Amino acid sequence: MFTNLAFFFETSKKLRGGKWVWYKDGNGERRGNVLLGGTILNPKKGFDHLFAAQLVQYTPAQGCLIFRSFKTKAAVAAAATTIVIEGDGYSDAPEVGMLIMAAPQTATGVGQSAKITDVVYDEGEQKFTVTVDTALGALTAGTILVEAAGNAAAAEANVLVPNPNCFVEADADLNPTEGYGISNGDYSIAPVWDKIAWIERMQPLPAYVLSKNRSYIDGVFWI
């Protein structure tokens, strides 16, 4: 007698952070969906991970911009080109080639941007040490940095994502878009809206993003 055997292998992974993020009540969950979703317009070149409740700017017929934000772990001197940011799973992971800037108070605010030229992750200290090509000026610990628009460092840069209006609903891994035999990879997502998340378990939210919040309950974010 022969027996067909099916083998199932389960793998586990450890991610920086790891958290429950959605605000749930006894009435069940609700969500608003976007029509068809869209292509990610600012993918990372390497491997990436999108966290549940990560913010997205969705524009119909154009695509999706992932809102990435970072929080400085230590103060930065005015002329310094080395920045230490949180690596605890709430701040995003920086990548070489990414443009960053200190988040302005308003979505239309401008500021100095810089291109990341090197990234070193220290798991024990839960931090990223980032080298940039241009000093961003003096920064206090806890300053929120965001992606900047453009292709090179600029003295009057704009934020890349001025209007985050949706959530990533569930954690997702993304393959590289360049390298490993891949070129110009495209990835699409279908974000959601009309959900509520705990602010302390989301990515760092600058003032211009928090001003969009429709919640009247302290500590939660509703978009």
C-alpha cells in the first residue's frame, strides 16, 4: 500500500516592533475600500516591509505613495552628516538613495533635504545610523523626519507625501524592485480608509499629518 504524504513547513519571522495597532470596539470592524488600489510610486530598491496602519497617499488613476517617517534617537549637530534614528519597529527603515528632511509644521512647508548614502542597523541598540550627503541642520532628539520630494538634496525641498489619506490594513513584505535579477519592479496595494488606529503604535506622525486626524478620542487616529 502506498500513501501520499503532504508535508507542510511553517516558518517564523521576527520583525522590529511587532504590535497590535487597530482600535476595536464591540460593534465589529468597518473599513472603506479604494477602487482597485494602485501601484506604489515610491518603492524601496531593496526588500521592504509595510506595517499595518502605515499611512498611504492614494490618488485615483495615479497610484499610491507610502508615507515613511523616522524619529531621531539623539540630538544632531547643525553641521553633522550622521543621524541616529529609532530602529524599534515604529520608525521606518531608511535606505541608501532615499531623500529625507525634517517634517515641516504644514504640508506645504519647505526645508533642507539630504540624500542617504549609508545605513547601519544596530539590533542591540535598536537604532539606525544614517549618513547623509548634506547636513540637515541642528535637530533635537525625537525630531520626526519624512521622505522629501526630488532627486537630490535641496535647500527648499517639499515633502514627498503631503496628503496621507489611507491605511495599509495588514503587514506585508515586498520584494526588491532592483537587483537580484529584478529591474523596474512594480507592486500594487489596495489601502483602506475609515479605520481607527492607536497613535502610539503607529509610525511617528508629524504635525501636518496629526492635523488631519478626525478623532475626538485622545490617543487614536482616524482617517
